[in-house]
Amino acid sequence: MTPLVPALALSLAGYLLGLWLHRRARNSPLLHPVALGTFIVAAALGILAWTGHPFAEIYLENNQILVEALFLGVVAFALPLIDNVRKLARDFVGILLCAVLSGLTLGLITLSIALLFGFSGPEVAALSLRTVSQPIAVAIAAANGLSVEIVMLSVFVTGVAVIIAGERLLRAAGVKDERHVGLALGITSHTFGVVRALEISPLCAAYAMTGMLFVGLVYAFALPLFLLLL
């Protein structure tokens, strides 16, 4: 049996177990199924590595089909955009300005913190992609010679953290409009935010998707300029 089948089976089993635990916890945002599944898979790979099994070293390589599937998933999010295109067109300028300013602000915050802890230029650039959807972030990283592993980890951690705390912060700030909630989720937690927005309403998901795409475009143009300055 090729390593492809066990690698995919481990990923699927980890997610399904995480989803089961999430539902057993009454869909608690603190126990996100993707986060739980990731920790389960990481624990399994850690045990295999500790026993000297080489599977952990080839796991990611044999999961590329799932990484590629993320691109299809992002494309599928286009449906809420079609259903709400008129409302999005009416707010287009505001959404664009909000996404650009928020994306650049988040990037500058990441830059400041990373430099404070002594990270190098390429590492800072990779970490700055944390608020970009993983398929887009991976493509940008690969095109600019950055560490895909750092990018994937930072994107995952940011997405999970915002899903756990983001809505609570929005409620505390008095943000209730579904458009604003969706936009905030899409800009800060990318695919995680869009999935959560879909659970709220199609309108919320449409604004989340638009914010996520605009932030991805901002970084696609801004990151090469940042690396050029370095």
C-alpha cells in the first residue's frame, strides 16, 4: 500500500474524531473540529516519530491532494456572492477600503511583533500571511520563496484563534449587523471565518468571502514589494 492511502485515512479519521468531540461538546467554539482534528493527527504523528517510524516525514507530502482541494473549496464559496451581488456592489467601495486598511494594519502588527522577537525578513513575510486564506497564502509563499510550513501554521493558528474569540469580541463591541460580522470574520480568519459566516446566513458569508478575497489580493501585491525592500 502506498503512503497516500494511510496519510489520507489519518487526516479523515482525525477530522471525524474532532467533529464527534465538537458535537459532544454541544458545538462549543472552544473545541473547533478542525483544531481538534489537527491536534489528534499531530499527536499520532508525534507517537510515530517517537517510535522511529518514517511515516511522519512523508505525511504532508502525501496529503497534497487535500491541500489542492482547498482551492476547490474556496471557489465553491462563490455561491453566496452570486446570491448577494447587488448588496455587495452597493457596498463595494466601503468593503474594499476596509479590507485594504485592515489587511495592511494586521500586516504591520505582525511585522512589529515578529521583528521585536528577532525574526528574519523572510520569516516575518511568511508570518504576515496569517490572515490570508490558506490556498492563497500557500500560493503567494511558493511564488516568493517563503516557508510554506510557517505560512500554513500561522494561518491555522490565526483562523482558530479568531473563530474562538472573534464573535465574542464583536458582540462585546456591539457589532450585530450580519454584513459587518461577516466582513470582520472574512478579513481576520479567512476560510475559517467564511465557514462560520455560512452558519449565520448567506449574506454574512457573502461579505466574509469578499473580505477574504480582497485581503488575499492586497497581500499578493504588497508582499513582493516588502521583500524587494528587504
